[in-house]
Amino acid sequence: MSGHSKWHTIKHKKGAADAKRGKIFTRIIKELSVAARGGGGDPDTNPRLRTVIAEAKSVNMPADNIKRAIQRGTGELPGVSYEEVTYEAYGPGGAALIIEVLTDNRNRTVGELRHTLTKYGGNLGETNSVAWMFDKKGYIVIDKHKASEDALMAAAVDNGADDLRDDGDSWEVVSPPDAFQPVLEAVKALGVEPDAAEIAMLPQNYVKLEGKPAQQMVKLIDILEEHDDTKKVWSNADIEEKEIEASLA
């Protein structure tokens, strides 16, 4: 979650996502239920559900698990009702955090998040205390070895992308949220499987962190992401790879 995808890159290299497969399944099951409850159980008429189903398949979630989660969302099967809540916070060094959760007990969740933030030098903020620093965008990360700049640029721009950014080892494709799905499909049509693809909260500017605040922030984000109710964590912290490696070692 640091600037320029360094956080994405390091976690991908270390295989952190694969190590937390059970956590990923739990989050996706909640998202399937919430998406189905909000827009119905037919992915052809519910774009959000279609996106979550694609993510579920990309991590090899069994079809029966997907079906049951959708049925719980539509009410065809009994199940816990989750609500989406977004919390805004500050971390070490004054960097901003947006924490998206799916919870069945808002009071419990906010108490646990507040405790974690305080422990690592952060604090909860008021509504819109940091959200104005971020833009909601479609965000796709592709290893440079998988596609040429020209091919990606043509596919992305033709389908509504705003920008193709060079991030050293990777390309970043940024689009308006409503163009995310067409852009993703165009990228995959090139035979490319992205390293990351999501609707993201991208910072307008970054806050550089070094030393202890940087390592505290990495640990804080990692613990927040591990929380059972957490969907996504976004930050405008810009942290060098050496700091991330030191924190995750």
C-alpha cells in the first residue's frame, strides 16, 4: 500500500496472498453475499457481483462456495447479514489510511480497529478527514515481462483507461471505476493475467515515510489486513522497499 505499488510488489514476491488463502476466501464470501444482496444474484445484470465472481475464480474458490454465498445474499439460504463500512484514519508519520470492512457487528469492529491503530501510532479520524486525499479508480498491475507498453496502451485507452504508468518492474493501468471491467477484459484478451486488479482508492499525493514510522506503518497495515472483517486497506504512505522488507522479514 505504499506509493507506486511497492507494497503490492513486495507482498506479491513474498507470496503473502497465497499464505493467507483462508482469509481471502472469507473476505470474498462476504463480498459475494453483499453484492448479491445489493444488486441481485445474476452476474449478467449485476456488474459488481460479476467482478467478485471473477476474483473468486482467480483464487480457485470452489463453485459450490460461490453459489452458496450468493444464495445467502439473495435470501435463498439463511446466513449472517454483513454491512459495508469505511473508516478513515491516520497512521505513523501522519500518513492517511482508508479501511474498508465487511462486518456483522460494527461496534466490535470499530473497537478492535481503534485498539490496533493506537498500538501502532495511529488514530481513527472523522468522516472525510482523509477520503478527500484519494480518488476512486479502476487499478490494474501487470508485470512488464507479460506485455509490451504499446499493446497495453492501445487495449487500455481504447476501452476507457485514463493512464498507463511505468512502475519500474510493472505497468499500472488506471481507469474510471465504470471502465474497470472493459479495460480488464481487454487486458486479459491480450493473454495477460494481471498481478492485481481492483477498484482502488488511489492517493492524489504521497507522504514519504522512513525509519521507525515507515516500519510501524507496514506492520500496522499488515495487521489491519489480517483482521477478519477487513476488506481493503489503502494508504498514501510512500515507503521504500528496504523498509518493507525489514518489516516483513
